Amino acid sequence: MSALEKALNHSKKIGVDECDIVRVNKKITTVRITDSEIAEIKQNFDESFGIRLIANKKIASMKTTNEQEIEQTIDSSLKSLSNLKPREFWKGLPDKNEYKYLEGTFDKKLEQISGANSMDIAQNMINSSSNDKVNTITGSLNIVSENFEILNSNGLNFTDKATYISGIINAESEHGSIPVSGIGHASGRTLANFSAEQIGVDAKTMCVESVNPQKIDSDSYSIIFEPYSVGELLAFVVAANFNFKTFREKKSCFSNKYQKEIAVEQLSLIDDPHSPEGIGTKSIDDEGVKTSKRYLIEKGVFKNTYSNLFDSYKEGEKSTGNASRQGSPLGRSAEPIPISAPHNLKIDSGEQSQEEMIKETKDGILVGRLWYTYAVNPIRGDFSCTARSGIRIIKNGQIVGPGKSVRIIHNLPTMFNNISAIGNDQRNVIQWASLPSITPSIKAENIAVNSI
């Protein structure tokens, strides 16, 4: 009998109605790049345990890094239950589930990768970023292999091995009138589908093509958001509006639009937990509920929200299988209480190439990267962001040169209804410690920008 099974038996003996225990064992390799060279490599090995107790509908939680102290931790936590309020709506932890293995979520090569091989990958990222006009290269490479295990008193016993890889390069230049930069990024679950060279090429290209930017007048433009900037909007502006708790509390800008049209017909937004190579891909969620592909927006219509057990039970509903124990820099954690989150926010690809989108643009801007993206008024859908990297000015179907930074203050429902094209360049995107997405470029009309 394992230590976790003993702990579950112990919780029953002392009068706990339900208990779930999560164990996360991780190997994290981080290569840090500074001043155009590898500055540091770290390999950390981490093991932690998250425990949730339910007795008389009161819920307590605790976390430990010592396997030998789990039973003692349960005992001390049980004493705190007397001070807690019963959650009368609670209906129970999930039962034992059958699950299927998902392809493209574990790679033995990543699990066994050495520090030397990790440095080689990072060096390839640096080498492919090099250019006479690039002064400084910074960035990082993160490789994570994990064993995730969850057991509960209802018979659930699930173990999952997973690997993750993510690299980012920021190339900076001082060869023009003002300093400019470019970003390259890639992420996935297997080494074979990860291109270190492409990261560097993307960063170098964006940087070099940004030298000597021209001022962009404050006005309204057609904007083509490249995948990395779309991912920023999805993570920090869009996702929260489809959280079931936010929706029910009338704090979503779409709370009164359920099953109604909220976007152009071309737009479909999916939470896809079964996408190969997706950073958030998993067969069951982080409290043991089966995951499934769900359309949040289907052909412009608001179709679904996402939730975990607690938030669903509170409103008399069932979980959608979106419990998440998010880890850093990638993967899962042993947080005892999961949050509700999408697994992989995915926008269906369109039919147009980026070149075709540019040709059909009379007066516009191409945006490669956004910074400082946040909701200004979530209930109305107002948001703000700053385009600082990879800005190209488009005139009469052609890129005429790089542009200086601009601030965008806009409204999400308005933008959704002014999408004029969706690209065919879908790719994985994830910002630091953020929600993973799989998205193509998107073009939207009549977006007001302000010069900085």
C-alpha cells in the first residue's frame, strides 16, 4: 500500500467524509540567456502534496513537501474544520473514472534530457537570433517532466506522466533612431516538434524589420494581430468572460448573451483539452473529472462556459472538467484547491494567409506582440494593451515600414463583431505562467489607437 493510500485510509478512520490527495513530482530544467550568451542552467527536482478534506460539508485544505508528514498534516487540518462554514451545496468528489492515453503529451527524450543537451538547444536559439543589427539577445528555455498522481476516497486513482518544453528569445537592436526588439517563441510537449532555430529566426526577423520605426498617428485602423498577440488577448481579456462563476455573477461582458450571437460567424473559440502538443492537454482534469472538447463560441454564438466541481455545485450544475492546479513555469502543481480554467483556448483556423490579409488592408497595422494587457471594465468588456514590438504599417495592401509603439483601448464585444479575417497560421502560444492557447492571426476593423 502506497503512502497516499495509507493517508486516505487514515482520513476515513478519523471521521473525514471525503479526501483527495495530489502528488506532483517534477524535474525542471531552466536555461537563462542574458547578454547573448547562456548565463545560467538550473535543474530542480520538486515533490509536493496537496490534500483536501471534506467533513460535514466543511472543506479544509493543506499542502506539504514531506511525505512522512501527510497523516500528521491531515490530523492538524481536521481540527480547523470546526471553525469553517459548511458548504451545503457540496455533492461530492468524483468517482473512479476510465481514461484514455492522449498522444503527444509525453516524450521520453524530454524526460531524460541532460543539462548539456538543454544548453545545446538554448545555444541554437541564440545562434539563429544573431544578426549584425541585433545588439543583445535575452531569453529562456524551460523543460519540465512531471508525474502527477491523484487519489480520492471514492476510488479515483489516476497517474499521468507528462513533459513540456517552452523557449523564448527577445532580440534587441540599437541600430536605428530608437531601440527596438523582436520576440520568438515556441512551446509543446515533445522534442521532435520543437524548433529552437525557428524561435531565433522569428525574434531576429521581428527585431531587424522594426529598426527605424515611424510614428503612427492616433486614429482608427484595421489591425492584424499575429498569433502571439492573439494569445495575450485570449489569456488576459477573453478567457475570464467564459468562467462559469464570472458568468453567473454577471461579471462577464457576455452574461446576458448566452446562446446568442456575440461575434462574427467566422469565429469559433474552443476549449480543447485533447489537442496534440497542447500545453494544457489532459484526459482528466486536476480533480478527476473527464475532460472534453467544448465550444465556448461556435460560429459566433456563445455556447458554453467552463467550471470545476465547487463552482458548479454552488449553482446546482455539473463540473465541465475544468479544474486546474496550474504549475510554474509549466505543467501542474499540488495546490490543494483547484481553480477553474480552460485547458487549451483554441481558435479555429481560417482560410487566409497573412499575406492575403495584408493585401486586403488599405490602412492598417500588423501587431506581433502586446504588453500590459488587462481588462479596464470587465463587465462592459473594455480593455487596454500596448503594442511595443513587431509593429508594421500597412498602406494599400503593402507593408511600408515599421511603426512606433501605440496604445490600444478597445471593447471586446465590439472587436468580436468587427473581425474581418482569420488566418491559417495557427500555432501554440503561452506567455509566462499564463493560459495556453492555440491560435492563428486575426484581423479586426475600426480599432482606435493612440500614439505613445
